Amino acid sequence: MNRAFQLQLIVILSVAVRLVTPWYYNCFEGTASESALLSDSCSLRNIVVRSDIDAQNVYFPPTNINFFQSNFSSFSPTLGRRLPDEAERVSFYNCVVPKFAIPTKLRALRLMFSNVAMVFTNYLTENAMEELVVVAAQITSMKFVEVFRKLRYLRIEGNPIQIVTMETFRNLTEVEVIKLSGNRIYFLEPATRPLELPKLVELDLRRNFLVQLDSSLWHSPSLRILTLHLNFLKSLNVEQLHRSFPHLQWVTLGSNLWNCQRLSVIMGSMLVRNISTYVTEARPGCQSFSFFEYLSLSGLDAISKTQLMVEQMEEVSTANYAELSNTTLLEDLRGRSDALVRKLKSLNSTVERVKNSYADVKLWIKGRANQNN
Ligand SMILES: *[C@@H]1O[C@H](CO)[C@@H](O)[C@H](O)[C@H]1NC(C)=O
Ligand SMILES: *[C@@H]1O[C@H](CO)[C@@H](O)[C@H](O)[C@H]1NC(C)=O
Ligand SMILES: *[C@@H]1O[C@H](CO)[C@@H](O)[C@H](O)[C@H]1NC(C)=O
Ligand SMILES: *[C@@H]1O[C@H](CO)[C@@H](O)[C@H](O)[C@H]1NC(C)=O
Ligand SMILES: *[C@@H]1O[C@H](CO)[C@@H](O)[C@H](O)[C@H]1NC(C)=O
């Protein structure tokens, strides 16, 4: 066993009124499957830092660090300053760390399966961050990434984020990959003036609640891959998409609320632009009747329509989604629609109106179904 990397670390936590309690930790080596991630780092388990007073007395090893199952009352700027210059890449796995102030010198940060709910960044100095990963945490906004001008890789996945504003990306001119799957994004607020992300190659929006995608003022000439499957899209402006992303090669469309005719038109117009509509994880499911067309005539606003679609989806999901889903997928869809319904229920003013129209529509569908039988 090569123990060259096994730095011995002394973390001394002192609490003003209590006795100073020294604790000793060894870095442990990663398992083989994680070796790429852990090989040049010190991994620490069960670190506990209860307060800023404790933080003054914490000494981290002079290398990259992975924390496992550790508790921080908050990862404060004070604690961040205790990180040595050698710590360029820091990761947190299964940690308790509700508040996180991102140290400006970090070049890579992973917050995985940790209960981070609030993230703070420093707007006054330059931030070195190039790779940021926040998976299965509790953040509701990703506005804070706007300060990371050097960011190349962004992955914010499985967080309860509902709205993303394109302005957030304005200064991220180096960004190559943006992965936002598995959040609850129902609105990608379009840019208000031309926005150029020249190096963006991949944009992953799968498993969200998107009802539309407006890329009109956004230009990413390098974008090759766009994943849109498992959303609530019912339409897509392919011409606009092609203008925004002239080198787009690959779009995934499966498991959205497409009307079948619309979907075949979309796929056709992508085909002539040499864009493959590859569908991973799901087949291109669509609704075979013009229910949604009917709704769009009723003059309800987009949000109300979404609610109708979601409610409608619960009804048809068994029929239309059953075959393309195993239980996992169905539960996921149900979970997503439940959450969206909850969100929309709070938009009280239109709900009653929607309910009334929905009752009419339900009758109308029943009528149609009876006619067809
Ligand atoms: C860390 O926090 C969790 C959740 O609050 C708690 O259950 C656990 O006992 C804490 N561990 C330590 C070592 O303080
Ligand atoms: C983005 O860049 C512009 C121009 O340099 C600057 O005025 C603005 O404050 C920056 N925004 C953020 C969030 O850093
Ligand atoms: C699509 O690809 C074919 C063959 O590679 C090429 O001839 C054609 O010009 C391309 N069409 C567009 C719109 O890029
Ligand atoms: C069910 O779907 C999930 C998500 O797409 C996939 O990971 C899993 O392998 C599937 N299970 C079966 C039995 O097909
Ligand atoms: C919705 O409206 C009803 C009655 O108009 C009210 O009792 C209820 O508190 C409202 N809900 C929300 C979330 O505003």
C-alpha cells in the first residue's frame, strides 16, 4: 500500500468555554472506482465544525479535499479561508452543510447529496471556479453562478429549482457544458437582449417541467447537443432553434406533451436541417388527438394551460406513458406533475377559471371517447 498520500491531519476544535479537544484524522484513499476523483486528494470523514469559533482552529491538509459524512453548521467564509492554497478542488458527499459560502480561490467544487440550501458568492473579487457540480441538494436558485466568469462546466441536478433566468449566464463566456436535469424548471426566462455563449457545446434540460423554450435572443454557435426529453413541451420553434444554434446536431424530444402531428412536423423540420432527433431513455410519446389544440383556443394564459396539461396528463399517463415507462418513470412523472400542480395551485386567481374550463373539457373528451366507441 502506498501511503505517501496519507497525510496526517490534526483538527483541533476548541469551544471557548469548554476544554480544547484535539481530534486526529487520517486521509483515507478512495476505492478503485472513484480513484480518478480521489487519487490526488485527501478524503476526510466525520469532520464536525459547529461554529465560526471552531472554524478558527481547523487545519486542513495542504491538498485537494473530499469530505464525507461531515457536519458544518455552515461552510462560512471564515472556514473557507482555512482552506490552504493547495486545495483547488473540494468535494462534499453526504454532508450536513445547510449554508455554503463558495471560496473564491476554488477551481472545482462538488456538493453531492448534501443538504445545501443557501449558497453565497463573493461579488467583489474574482472567482476562480471552473467546474461546479451541485447534485441532489436543496438549492432553489442558481443565480449565484453568474459571478463565475471562468466557469467551463456546470452541473446543477436534482435540486428544487423552478425558474432559470438566461441573464444568469451572460458573463459565462467560457462555459462549455450546462447540465440542469432533474430540477423543477418550468420557466427558462429568455434573455432580454442578445446573449452569446460562444463555447457552449451541450445543454441538458431533461427531466424538468418546461412548457416552452424561447431561444430568440440567444446565440450559441457551438451547441451540438440539446436534451429536452421528459418535459412538458408541446411545441418547439425549430427555425428559431436553428438560428440560435446553427450547429445543433442532436436533440432529444421523448416524453413531452407533443401532439403527434406537431411532433412529426418538428422531427421533419429537424431532419432537413440535419439535426438528429435521437431519443434516449424514452420513445417519442405523443398525444394522438388534438386536445391541446382545443385548449389553446380557449385563451387561457400559459400557466393555466400548463395546469390543464398536467391534470390531463395524469389521466392519460397510464394510456400514453405506460408503455414507455417502467414504474420508476411513471412515479417520476407523477411526482413531477404533483409538484407542478402544487406550485400552480398557489396561483389562485386563475385556478377556479381553469377548473371550470377543465370540467367542460373533460365532458368534451368523454363525448369524443363515446363517439369513438
Ligand atoms: C451530523 O448531523 C446529522 C444531522 O443533523 C446528525 O444526525 C449527526 O448526528 C451529526 N453527526 C455528528 C458527528 O455530529
Ligand atoms: C457581467 O459583466 C458586466 C460587464 O463587465 C458587468 O458590468 C456585470 O456586473 C457583470 N455581472 C456579474 C453578475 O458579474
Ligand atoms: C445536410 O447534410 C447533407 C449531406 O451531408 C448536405 O448535403 C446538406 O447541405 C445538409 N443540409 C443542411 C441544411 O445543412
Ligand atoms: C426504468 O427506467 C429507468 C429510468 O429511465 C432506468 O434507469 C431503469 O433501468 C428502467 N428499468 C427497467 C426494468 O427497464
Ligand atoms: C386561494 O383562495 C382562497 C379563497 O379565495 C383562499 O382561502 C386561499 O387561502 C387562497 N390560497 C392561496 C394559496 O392564496
